Amino acid sequence: MELPTISGLLRLPLFLNCFALNLWTALAEVAPPNSLPCFPGAYYRKAVSSFDLWTGIEGVITLPVPAFDPARTNADGYLDNPSVYLGGQAANQEIDAGLSWSGIRDATGAITKERKAFRIFWRNEKWHTGPAQPELTFFPGDTVRLRCETRERGTLKLFVQLVARGDRAPEGFRDKTNGLFQTEFRAANFGPEQTQQFKRVNAIDQVGREGKSVEATGSKILRATWREVFLLRGTNGIPMTPEKFTDMRCPNGQHIEVEKINECGERVSIFGGRKE
């Protein structure tokens, strides 16, 4: 089954969609604020829209390469966890949905305790994890399409599609290239006629630190490449260019590097507080 596309234009080569869609975009929109407060507990870069009649967000990302601080571990593994995800907020309800560094299914069928790859998650009232199938297990350098949208009141849909494998997928995963996942989940305050906000996020999450100040770390995640990103209004996709989002670099900008690669794409690297 093919992932639904924005107005059919996502069949164009990557890097061209931003320009093609910008030719007809002339909608009255609410401008995003210049700045927003950071939420403690992670190093992250968030691009977040205004509160407007958006219905979702879609992006194509080549996944970053993590490097972990060997001094920051416990019995369960590293205390720094990379993630890339979409989501949004409606009437104070916050939703996250995308990919987080996780254990994978090994040759015995068990999920490894050690986190080794990106897998699907979504969080509404609680944390949910997608299936641990090889074609839905993603590695640094893989290119993945993510989409989060509301089609009816009180729900969000998450779509995840493997676009291309990179060169870091291990044997047993390398030839699994038909990954496509979708789920619909409860999001009580969202709806196609609601005023709501959507976001894309790159993060180093810290185990046990949500809502607390970050701890210094030598961990980093390098070269997460958003090749194209669109805000959705129904069936229309509007390039998420810099003037359409608030640029959040948390806890402060010294930990984030951003390189613009096209009108609605950029490359993001995140560095923890302890310099090597």
C-alpha cells in the first residue's frame, strides 16, 4: 500500500517539491511567534508552526548518526537517547509521534535490551511503540517519510514509510525495503476544523530528566537531514519555510547546528554540554 501524498506532488524528486508547491501557496496564515520558552530535560531543535487551521505535517528525513558518551550509562544502557519526530499541540494537549532509538528484534525473536536503531513511537495519554519488524526498523543514513495529521475530530494519524536504505543497515535488515506503517490514535483536542500547532523535532532525550534541567554529556547526533517538510491544510501541502515556524534551540543555541539545504529542508546536528 502506498503512503498518501500531498496533492500528488510528492512523486517529484526530493528537493523539488518545496519550490513546486511554493508557486501556488498564497493563503492567509497566522504568523508564528519569534520565540517560545524551552521545556527542560532534553537537548533539542524544534521547528514549530503558529496556531492556525493546520491539519498536519509531513517531512522526509535522512536519519542522523548518533555518538554516545560512554560515561553516561546505567544497567539499561546509555542515558542519552536520540529521536526525530513530528507532533503538535491543540488546546494544551501535546502529541509526539515519530522515531526513537530503541531495542531491535534479534535472531531469536526477542527485543534487545541494548538500543540499536530507530523505531516507531507515539505518545498521547501514554507511550506506544510500533512493531519491531525488520522493514520498520530504521538505521542512521536511512531516508524515511513521516506524516502526522488529523482527518476527523479527536484523532491523529501517523504514517511512516521507508524511502531508501542507507549503508549502515546490518545484514538481515538491508534487504527489507518495503516498510510502511500507519496507525490512528486518540488525540481528543485535535480535529480538521481546529486551531492547532504542528512541529518537527530533533532531540537528545535524557533518561529520567523530563521536566528537569539537562545534564552535561558528550553525546551528539549528527547530520539529521530534513529533505523537505510541509504543513498541511486538508489535501494541500505548504512548504515549511523558515518564516512559517518558530526556531527553538534548547536549552540554548550553542548545542545546535543548522544548515539550510533548500527552501524547506535543512541539516541538523545536536551536541551535548560536555565538550570532547
